[in-house]
Amino acid sequence: MCASIQRSSGSKPADMPALHSVAALRDIGSRIRAARKAQGLRIDDAASLCGVSVDLLSRLENGKGGIATDKVLQVVSSVGLELFVAVKGHTGLRALIQQELMRSVELMDG
């Protein structure tokens, strides 16, 4: 298990919704990339801190398959993210995701 490389607990870019629905590996990858960049880390530095290869982190960030689940979870945790599983179509969770998306759009607009 590698140490978390997150700058401070709970920090995230203002334009990054706290909740995000995942339909494909590329959805996880884009969140990992955003978290890494928000922390000012180059991909090689982040990979080293996570204990994975640059190739693996690059493939994960680009949504490529063939990555072991334990490695995905290791990187997710290391960049300060959490992965939750919920019943598909859960109305309460969907409402929370929509609220976060709207909040993010409002923050980006100004």
C-alpha cells in the first residue's frame, strides 16, 4: 500500500465535482488525472509515489484496459479519491451527483 499523495484532506479543484458517475475505466482515469494535476504532480512523480509504473498510470489515466483491480484501487486511494459502489439508478445518489455537477458549473461560470 502506498501513501496518499494528496496535499490536504478533502482538497479538490473547485471545478471538480465531489461525486462522479463511472460508466467506463476512462471515467476513473480522467478523475485520477485531474486529481494528480490539481496536486501539481507530473505523471512520473505520481507513479513513483503510488508505487506503479509510468506506463500503468498512463494507461489508467487514458482508460486503457488490462490493469489489475488492486492497482486501480491503489492509485485511486493514493491520489486522494475514493471509489463507491451503489445500486444502479439509485435516485438519492443520482440527485447528489446532479447537485454536485450544477455546483461545479456555477463555480466555473463565476
